[in-house]
Amino acid sequence: MFSDGFPFLITSQGSLDALNEKLEEPVPINRFRPNILVEGCHPYAEDLWKTIKINKLTFRGVKLCGRCKVPTINQYTGIPTPTEPTETLQKYRSGEVLLPSHKNKRQVYFGQNAVCKESLSANGEGRIIKVGDPVYVTQSFSSSGEVPA
């Protein structure tokens, strides 16, 4: 109901953990507002996921999620922390680092925007995913240079 540019945002606990290791003050996952959080994969593995299956539904990775200022805002208090986690992410998750051939070099990326194939037709009606459902990566990009942003 509150989706941004795409109905799904997929990220991983490993990515959050990798970021939090670099921050002085760790941030919770709610700063990034994913609606699918995957555990048990390497940090930022979701960047390369082209197609995944969860409970008979097929999700297609559309593009890396360029982050706005929301991750700098405490979701409980509404108080911004002006630079973090964006400043830290800029060092290793910017377009300049990840996607040097793309236009927007200053954009910071965290997570993968996705769509659900079945939601585009009546076939998806009544199907749900839930906490604990296994996630199967059925197709991947071979390198970050192929990933849309």
C-alpha cells in the first residue's frame, strides 16, 4: 500500500549487518523499508538477483534501489541523522563504485526493486508470502555491470 516507485523492495539481513559493521551507531532495517527481507545470503547478493521464487510467486529484480533521505531518519522519532547511513554507503555503495558506466555517480544503492509476475494477472490473486518462506534465486546477473540502476 505504501510502495514507492516499485511494489517490492528486496534486501538482505547480510547487507544490513555489513553496513552496521561500518557504522558507529547501527541502524535498524526499518530505515530502508524493505517488504521482503532475506536471511542466509552473502551481503549485497540481492544486487544480482534477476528472478526469485517465493511460495509459487515469481519476483523479477527490476533495478537497484537508489536511496533517498529516508534512511537518515529515525523511524520511531522522526528525527533525522543528517549524514548516516548515507555517508558510509557513499564510500562503497555509490554509482561511482558499483556502476561506473552509469550516469548518476553520486546515487547510493541499497536493495533491489522488484515486481511480482503473478500480480500482473489474476493468477496472483490470493497467493501470499510469509515470514519463513524459502527464497529460491532462479536467475542472476553475472556481474554488477549488467545490473540495471
